[in-house]
Amino acid sequence: MKSIEFGDLPKRFNINERELHWRKRWSEMGVEKRDPNAPREKSFVIDSPPPTVSGSLHIGHIFSYTHQDLLARYKRMTGMNVAYPMGWDDNGLPTERRVQNYFSVRAERNVPYIENLDVEAKRAELGLKKDRQLVINRQNFIELCRVVTEMDEIVFKQMFDRMGYSIDWNDEYATIDDKSRRIAQRSFLDLYQKNHVYQLESPTMWDVDFQTAVAQAEVEDREKGGAYHDIKFGVFEEDAPVKSFVISTTRPELLAACVGITAHPDDERFKGLFGKHAVTPGFFAKVPIFPSTEADPEKGTGILMVCTFGDQTDVAWWREEGLELRQILGRNGRILDHQFGGDDGWASTNPEKANENYQTIVGKRIPSAKSLVVDLMRDPANSATGNGAPLQDEPKQILHPVRYYEKGDSPLEYLTTRQWFVRMLDKTDQMIEMGRKINWHPEFMRKRFENWTENLNVDWCISRQRYFGVPIPVWYPLDDQSEPQYDQAIIATPDMLPVDPESVAAPGYDESQRGVAGGFAGEPDIFDTWFTSSLSPQTVARWGDEDDQMNTLFPMDVRPQGHDIIRTWAFYTIAKAMLHQESVPWHNINLSGWVLDPDRKKMSKSKGNVVTPVDTLDRFGADAVRYWSASFKLGTDASHDEAIFKIGGKLVTKLYNAGKFVLGQTADDGPIVNELDLAFIAELKEVVRIAGEAFEKFEFSVALQETEKFFWGAFTDNYIELLKRRSRSEDDPAGRASAVATLRLGLNVVLRLFAPIVPTITDEIWSWVFAEETGHLSIHKAAWPTPEELDSIPAPDVAGSFQAACDAISAIRKAKSESSVSLNRELLSLVLEADELGQSDLRLVLDDVAAAGGAESIGFAKGTPTADWRYTAHIEAAEAPEKK
RNA sequence: GGGCGAUUAGCUCAGUUGGUUAGAGCACCUGCCUUACAAGCAGGGGGUCGUAGGUUCGAAUCCUACAUCGCCCACCA
């Protein structure tokens, strides 16, 4: 029997050094490799989240990615073929922004492409100052995006490797790579064919800084300062002013875009106005006054102006009432030039004054347009009633919620633009049905999904006016005026994918026909990044490709993700699987919590409270960080508490030392026969059962807690201490062999229970003896322990033997502690006070307890258990041995 | 305003379908250099389980209301 020499091992376990060793070994042994031919029912497939590659990973990533790896390692040990892919979400705005800052460049259309662009050289050539952006071609920009994301991906990969994530890098993908682009475009083709997508020119939420449309899911409200401006309008009948009213608006800059007035139909103050016309101050446009139940009599003055477009309700009113369109805001967030006075929707009763006023704001951005219009409203000459200044009082400052693109810095506007949409509003019931076929962990998170789905109010806008992303594979024929015929879209054919319509000619056309009358134009827009990342299951399974593995990988088993992206990633992924495969994308969704700083605030870059994992890893090691992550339930926010890393570190040290002790036993093992040993194995069997059941339910924190409690309490503090003398005893070879066998079996099983959580230290100890003994060179290739595996060990004669032994040794320690006697001091006499049951439970393990207590034998006295103690020890200690 | 979650020891958290006397770790106090481990071990103190009602033989656990904190959504006149 093999054993280790203590002298061969360092006194302390150097986790950082051993991590490097084991990461290399695992990769050599192919621990993470999956078998592509394994049947679906023997596979466990993880839809791992592709992290946004935009700089650095923070401790929150580590927290949730660890949760996935725990399951991957557990499932692998149970014999499942684990598919654990990794993607990089590198397309999209975060990368564009990063590239802009990193190289100080900006992409624009109609700029020539430069082969092998050297940004620095080009800047020098043009004599650009540091703060000036170099304007480059879109293709050049995309190439720079790739450079930056590839650098970041290397760093991310190193971090994942250091954490010991058993990712199968054969299944690596990036949302910008050919495979992802091909499958995203295939998804579009399929949706188009099934009539789930459409394009529409309509008012859409627009970010004026990024100059792109955004989807409902990417919108967030922010509390911002604003002001109510009370402005007087005139009411006209037959071109004569008959009355006036005052509206209260926070957006006076949209006055020129006012196309209607509304109030609640039951509002007595305004009942007489409906059907009449109002005239706007300053721009003298005649606009209809109509009733609407959407108007709230309690808000503002109860009557309000409808503009094209201030918000979502404006859009609805504009549609329902068939109002004029006066779009005054351009895509760049500046006021467009227009002339009042024509019949084209810009009619005015005083065009001259209207134009004079309007020209003051043309070209301005919203904040300055706002204050300019307010100035105009102070001028009585701009009154619509000829009765004093339109502005009634000084503006009243308020705080109110304003819609923002989640990555943007300016409020969202509604602009009329042509966009592509996926029809979702007609499928909310089906979506909720799909959600119910998926197990949510924790269950209450399902409610978030259902709330969001029920409250959807626009279809999914999937087109973005950006550069670095997957192109929409569509062209439009040009008429003889070179105008695109949007209603005759030419869709790419399946064999063309992936395709960039801006560089490849439309089917049936020649490149020379690009942009010329009677020719074609490529769709310049790209997809929303979620359009691609929502296909992560299909991408990993190579849906529709030659090596399609949908049959063996889809639907997947589990989607791990954060709960903040239920409405985006989870929602869209469920939608895609439903629309393409009429299936759930996975059977389970695991929602990890967030990492909170010590003030219980979410860690985020903007708050500047982000902890980078490198420092934590250097100090505590990957196993300790994994321990921290594993100790929180799914869905629970975790505190970044150093104390927990320390405990994880202590567990690693303890495992190392326990391993040294157990495997350092040089005596031969033999059949497990002693009562205490049998009782110990019975306890172990129970822990194995609980831990396995917990892992099956993704409750790794329960498995960890039970295993840890057993290891630390039952195994090291009690069992090893009870056994020490017998395991060295020359007089009792059978008992000694039984002890050694039990210690080894106990360690072997406990290591495997801990292996998914602390993979480095467990594999280290495993390698000393067990690797060779079992033939499994890595513990991560060994089998997860089962209760059945321990069935060959007979049950103890007395069910309570182990607990009784622990309780008795505790009583003896208490007595020694109270007399300030060293715990290993020999006892001249030892008498235990116990009731009959207590004596009976202890009868078969007396020798071990006596030996552990340092006594020749144990006497009993009649006693009754107290609240805390079954046994009370009475001791007479021997003289302390002389100190050396 | 709608929805969800949390509230247990000084701190961080467990507490299974209601069931003896509510647990762990950290911190604190006391003792112990014990040939696996002093980065250790042993012992100890510390909680009217957010508040108020209710159901029950029995409630941290189930019901109702309230309070505080957090999150999701809605709220731009």
C-alpha cells in the first residue's frame, strides 16, 4: 500500500504555485473535453454566458461563472458528458466605444478604406492633436474592433483558466465570428420566411449620441431634474380668439412640434374646448383639441400639448387622431431646419413670426433650444391671444423620471425612422407558456420574466444604426430616381451566409449596380447584439451548419445568468427557440445574485466600487474564491466579505493537513470491522446522499455546507482524534488495519465531495496516492461518490455509536478544559456520568473513547443528561510530563 | 403606483413538508506548543427569530396587516 512521506511535502500548501501546475495537467489530461458523439440523455449541456468583452472582468463575473463550473465538474463526475462552451460577446456598442477611446478614432461612411491601417502613423501624417479623433472607414473601424476584442479575450481566458473553469475551448465562439454571424443571419432568414419580422417607418426610441434606435429592453428610467413651464395657448373659433388655457410642460423646446391638445373628456374645465382649435404661441400653428381618457386631470394643469414626439403617448395620440407630423428633431439631436407657412403640415397663422422664432433654435441641441424657446415665451409679441407673455410664471423645478438608453448619456427621443422588428406583442401568452416549461432557480425569478412579458408594449426593434455587429442580410432595389424600394427587400439566400450587403452584391445583381438608378443598395444597419447572443444555444449546436449538433445539444440543460438580464438575454433566447424550434432553449435557468460591496451596494464601474479579482486571487487562491462563491445560494446577493475568503483558505490548508495525516499512515489497511469505523462510514454515507441530492437540485451551497460540517466536525475534530492511538497501535493489528482503511476511505470520499468546489487542493491530495490506486489520474475524472458505493460496508451494531463517541469525547475535553489540563494529558481515572441509553450507545466504542481521552478505561456513574450534555466526565489527571 | 425578495447572535449567513432546548463561521472571553494542522485544538458567553394580530396541542416556519431595506416594472404633460 502506498503512503506518502511527510518530509516530501512542504509544511504549507502554496496554492498559487500548485494552481499553475494543475491547470496545465487538466488541460493535458483533457478533463474538460466532451465527446461529440455522446447521446443527448447522457449529456449535460451548459449555455454559458458570453461575457461582454469590454475591458476587465470583475469579481461579480467570477462569482457567477464559478456557479457554472461547480455544476460542470459535478455532472462530469456523475458520468455525464458535459458540454461547457464559452463565447465572447464582442460585437456591439461597448466595443465600439472602447475602440473609439483606445485609438481615438471615429467611423464615418464615405471615407475610403485604408489597407493595413496604422492609426498612429496616420494621425502623425495628418498632424492630428491628441484630443482629435481620426475619421476612418467602417471596415477599418471593424478591424480595430477585432484587434481590441482579441486582446481582451486573451486576458479573460487567462482569468477563467486561473479560476480553474473546466471550459471546453473546442466550443469557443465569439458573437462576431463567422459562425455566429452565419447563424444570426440564418435566424433572420427563418424569421422572415415565417413572417415574424417586418420593417416599418415609424416613431422609434432613438439615442441621439449613438444615433441609433434602441429596444424597449435597453431602456432605463433615471430620475432627473426638470421644470414645469406654464404656457398660455389661444382657443380659436372661425379664426377668432375666443378663450385661452394654460398648459404645463417640461419640454417647451417641442412647442414648434405641437400638433394637438388634449384633456380628459370628463374634465369640466375643458369640456367646451373639444372640437375647437388651439393656436400655439410663438409658432401660431392651428392644432385640434380632442378628448382623451389617457389625460390625467390631476397632472399639471390637466390639459397638455401633443408633440411629434415627446413620449410614447404622443406617438399613440398622433396615430389615433391622425395628427400632422412635425418632426423638428434630427437624428443627431439637433433641431432641423423647416419653413412654417406651407400646406405640408407646417401651416401657421403668422408664418413670418413663426419662422423668425424657429430660426433661433435651428441647429441647436435640446438644452439650448429649451432655454431659447422659454425666452421667446417671455415676449408678449409671441402670444397666441394678444394678451401678455405666453409664459405665465417662472419655471417650477421638479425631479422626474426620464427615459435613457441604458448605455447612453442623453434622454431618448422618439424619431421617425425605418427599422426592422420581430413581432412579439402577439406572442406574449405563448412566451409565458414557454417560461412555465422551464425550471427557474430560484423559482420566484420566473415572476420577473412574466411581469416583463405581460408589460411589453412594442415589438422587438432589431436594427441598429451602428458598425460593429452582424449585418442585416438584405438589399433594396433602387428605382430610376435611385431611391430604395424598401417594400421590395431582397433577402440573402442561405448559401451566401454570412454576408455583408455593403460589400457583396444582392443576388441577381452585379457589384457595378450598387447605388445606381435601377441597381441596388445594401442595408446599412446591423442587428441588435441581443439578436445574436440570444442564439447562444443554436450557435453552440451549430444550427443549420454541416456539422449541426442540435440533436445532441439542444434543448440545453441549463442557462446560468444574472437576474438583471432576464428581460433581455433570457427573454430573447426563449423567444428565438420558440420561433425557430418551437421549443424551450433549455430546461433550467440558474440566476446568480450580485456581489455587493461592504455598504451593500451593487458593484458597478460607475460607482467605482469594483473589486478586481486578481488581487483577491493572489491573496487567497482560486480554491478559496470558489469556496466563497459556492457558499451562496442561487439568486442570493453576495457580500464581498474577506472573512469568507479566509475560511475558504483555511479549508484548503485543513484538507492538505488531513490528507498528509491520513495518507501518511504506513500500516496496511484491512477490512473495516470496528464499531466506531462502521459508525463513521454510516455517517459519511448520509452526507454523500445529502450532497448528491443537493447538487442535483443545483443547491451547491447545501452540498458544501454538509460536506464541510462533516469534514471539519465529524472527520478531523472527532474521528481522527478518536482513532489516533488505534491507528498506531501495535497491539491491535486488526483494529489498526480497520482504522487505516476507514481513514483512507473517508478521505477518498470527502475529497470527491469537495472536488467540484475546491478542485486544486483535492486533485493535489488525490495525486499522492489515490490517483495511482484508482487509475483515475485526476480526481475530476473519478466518479462522484454514491451511497451505493458504500453499501459493502456493514452498518454499525449500534446506530448511535458515532454520535455517542463524539459526545463522550466532548465531555472529557470539557472536563480537561475546565481543569486547565492539556488535552493530551494522561488520565489516572475517567468516570462518565450517563443515563442507561447513553451507556448503551457507548458500549461498543468505549476503547476508542478511553484511548482518545488518555485513559486506560472508562467507568460509569449513574446520571441524567443535562440540556447540553449527555455525558459528564469526572477526571483525575496524571502529572504533566516534564517539559524538554 | 404594480410586482418580487429580505428582515434570525456584534458581523456574514443556514434553518428542508410547522415538532424537543433556534444553528454555523467570523468576532469576543478562557484554556491548551497536542509528532496532520498555532493559518491549529478545546471550552465559554451572546438571540423575546422586524412589529402587531390570527390559525394550531405546538409557529423563525402558515395567514393578515404594518414597518424598514433591496430589486424588477410602470410613471416624461
